[in-house]
Amino acid sequence: MHKIAIIGVPSSAGARHTGQERAPSLFRRQGFVQRLQSSQLEVNDLGDLPEVSFRPDPQNPKCQNLDLVRDVAQQVADAVSRAVQARARPIVLGGDCTITLGVLSGLLRHFPDLGLMYVDGDVDLNTPADTPSGIFDGMGMAHIIGEGADALTRLGPRYPLMPEENIVLFGYNPDAGCIDAPEVQRLQQCSMTGYAVTQVRSNSARVAREALERLEQRVTHILVHFDVDVIDDVDFPVADVPHHNGLAFSQAMEALRAFVSSPRFAGLVITEFNADRDPEGAYAEQLVTAITEALNEGNPRWAKGHAA
């Protein structure tokens, strides 16, 4: 199927401050939908979910805004499920990283044999037991693999949401100073496949193909999570928490093109773009151009593949 469904999730519920909730509208102003509609893709714009902004939650220092994060994720799951029922691949415009819990939950209602390509400068393996901030943005992956608050780990149709063997961590950045000691320990003990930024930087297109081939051997459908903090903050200074020594923008896009061109591509989530850091919209336009080009290039392959 050539159809895709655009779902905006204007939420910073799981973030450290506001700004990410304005990213979907910024992407739309830069012509995201129109660029896709002018291609050979059939585009169904499902609009945006209700806006939800971060707010300090001092009463719950280890689980800030848990109810908000859960409610947003549940709404995302329902919207994604409706898109798949209409035989369209969801393209989800976030929003903070916790929305990926909802995207996975919605896809798993239809595709139990699902893989996750997690393109992210962080590994997001903190839990409420050891988080230094209580911000769920840094705990998403831990909850995906079943560790943390029951309200999130048991959000979807199965527990845990994803087996570790069906997850690839791509482009994580140990040198940025954002991966905490408990996360390092979990990373060393887990069975997820990992490609650190130093591995990817050597030849991003080749390493991306290698990572994709390994995941394709295990699953029939693949969700791509793309966090813009995988890109170096000098090259692209609009991530909610900018990361130094990340991938160049061109390298990140080379990898993304490979992932969304897979015949098993089932959907894309874009996260962590803080619109407050891009008042003129120049970086949003750059990202919108690159992603729409990648989807157009990938369409001939995945339109004939196994995904919905």
C-alpha cells in the first residue's frame, strides 16, 4: 500500500520543559503534509491530538507527570491503530520520546512480530527507581522492555511491549554526557543490538544497512523511532536536550533513508524537536525536506513489502 497517515502529537508531557508540543504545528507550517501529497504517496492527514504541555510535578519527583504521559500514550495508541486499520503506515510527529510507547502499543494490536529501530542519542534506560530527574523522557526504553511504572510498562496488548532481541539502538552517544551510570549497566547487560555513534559515523549508510538487515532477519514489521538529538548540536541545535559529538545531519539522514526504505517499514516517529529553539523555522524546514524525500525514495520498496 502507498498510503501513509499523518498523526500530530503535540505533547511535552514526558519532557523537562515546554517546546516540543509546538513541533507538529511547526512541521506543518513548513509544508510537511503538502510535500508528501505532491508525491506519489496517498496521504491521510489525521490531524493533531490535543496539546499537552510539561508542568512541574514536585509531588512526584521520581515519576513526573505519569498520568499525563500515560493518557497521551493511550491516545496515540488508538490513533495509530485506526491508521493501520485504514491500511496506512503512521507517520507520527512528536512530541517527546514517550509517545513511542503509544505508537508501539497501537502497532502491536495488528503486528505482533514487530521490531524497533531506535535512532536516538540516548538509550533512555533509566527507571523511576534510579532516575536523577523523574522525567519519563529519559525512561522510555526501560518501559518498552518492561522495567518501571506499571501504568506504562503494561500500556499495550502484551508485557513487555517489546522483547530486547527485536530492538536496535542506533547512534547512541556515550560521549554526550546524558547516559547515566544505571543506564550504562543496563545497556551492558541487555540483549538489544547496539550501534554507538562512533560506529555509525565511520560509514553511516553501510552501518545502517547492516543494522537493518539484522533486524529484518528477526521481524516482519519495523517501527523507526527518530530522535533528533542523534544529530550533533553544532549541525542541528534544536533538540530538546542538544547533544555534542553526534552524527552530522547528512549522516543521520543517510541512515533514516535506509530504514524507511525497508520493505518491512511499518511507521515512523519523529521526536524531541523543540520548536522554541527554531523561531524562524529554518531547521524544521531542513528536517521536513529531508524526511519527505526519504519517504518518497522509500515508497517504491515498502509499498510492495510486508507491512500494512
